[in-house]
Amino acid sequence: MLRIHFTAEDLARTRVAATIGVAAETYYSLELLRENRNPAYLRQWRSAVAGRMGADTRPLTSLVPRRGPGLDLLALMGDVPSLDHAVDNLLRAPVARLRREFQGLDFHPGQLSWARRVSEGDRDARRELAEAVRACHRLTVEPYWHKGRTELVALSSRCANLMLEGGIDLLLRSLCAPLVRWRPPVLEAPYPRRTEVHLRGRGLIITPTVFSPRPVSLLWDPLDTAQPPRLTVPCLREALTGAEPTEPGGSPGRNLESLLGRTRAAALNVTAEGCTTTELARRLEVSAAAASQHATVLRNADLITTSRRGGSVQHRITPLGLALLRTGTMP
């Protein structure tokens, strides 16, 4: 049993994240394949993906331990929705961080030498691992991300509505019920062992996931105790299926560019996983002022919402924007 203890300050600082990040979702998909026991909504995905791993994916798949916890790619590559950004973080990760994440993992004896090269920061090994992350993502995540992203946005919208209707209390009471139970001031969830967590004013980040191998998990960074822990919750409610066929008359991407313009279409795509104005500007390779202007146009068209978090502004796609992104036409 997992028991998370809240104070009034923790409740005020609890929030819902848009995504756990592209790297963590990719690694979670590999853990699902390893465990060989998935819920019904992932069976179609498993049958399409299993057995298709090759030499290009092996540098990462070989680092999935035989049992027990795996690598924390969230800590190594961040919670960013961009694969390029995640790979950048991996290539720049401090060696001390790499050693920490590899310490004590149960690798197959035949992979220990390779794991040691990566953990010691060998440049070529890092690049091989980065390319393997890309290869695994192309196989296990990318073809299914339209569906996965739809479910992530839907869960974020439900959470936002619950917060508006009844505040954080209603959100915690409704979170994955009856799996998760809110008994103020303690949130309880099934867990492999009895664990008591005191947030101590840091708050909690509730993070929806598509491929998490466990119904609920608690993640925290022992090297950064000021950061709030993350509680991951599943977002899927229906079978995870591959990319839908292109609509007649052209691809959704081309239709969307014709409707919004190339840069603004790209901006809408970036907001699908949530982003700040600074992140939007970096992804679009434009100035912060230009990114803010694109966001304003999308917001005025009810395609995105904007909220302030601390000193930054967070943009998220709306259901209308997501429908436009998937089909390239206005519903």
C-alpha cells in the first residue's frame, strides 16, 4: 500500500502534468513487452509490436533489466515531449547522474560491459543509446501516439473540469477510483510494498501515462529533493490502435498547414503535449514574441488554452484543437 500524506501547502501545490515525456513513455513500452502481462486495451498493440525489435533497438532493449526496476529515463532525458530535446538531454547528462541511474540494476551478465560503458559516459556509447531510443520510439510509440495523445488530452481536460467544479479535493476523490482512495489528508493506492510518503510542502505532480507497466507508480528524484514527486496514472480507456488512415483529399498535416499556415500548424502540434512560451519558441525556432503571437491567435480560435504557472505561461491544446490536428479540418 502506498500512502501519500498531504499538508494544506501540498494541496495548494498539487498539479496535473500534460505528459511524462517521450523518453519515459518509450522505455515504459519496453517494460510492458518484457513483463508479458498487459491489460486488454494493450493486447492489439502488443501483437503488432512484439518480435519486431532488431539490431537498431538492441542498445536500449539490452538495458531493460531482467527483473525489478529499470532505468529512469525521465531523470536522464527529462519530461519533454520532443524526442530531439530528450536526446539532447541524454547526450549532456552528467556522468555522476548516469552512474547513479545504472547503479544496482539487474542487467543480464552479457550486457554488463555495455551498461558499464554507458554509465561511465562513453561518448560513442551514449550516441548509440540515443539512436536506439529513436528506433524504439519509431516502433512502439510513434504509430500509436495519435490515439495516446488523444487520451492524454482527454484526461487532462477531465482533471481541469474536476478542479473547476470542486477543487483539489474533488480531483483526488475522483482520481482512478476505486483504485486510488482519498482519505484526507492521505491518498492511498495499491503498491508492491508498504510505503509512507510525506510531501513536506513540495506538492504532488499527477502525471498521466499511456504505456506505464503499473496501474499507479510514484517517482521521485533522490538527487533533487526539492522537486515534488510524481504519481503516474493510466490514461487509456480504449484499445490502443495504430495511426488512422489518411482522410481523402490529402494528409491531415498538409490540410492543417493550408488552413493555419506552416508555422502556426507546427505551434498547434507542439501544444498537444503542453509547453511554455519559451519551449514553443525554441521548438519553432522563432523569437519569444513571435511564439506568443502565434499562441494568441490559436487561443482566440479556441484551439488552445493558456494558464500561468509560477513565472511561466503554459499552453495546452483543447479538444477542438486536437480534432483539428488529427483530421486537418474543422469539425
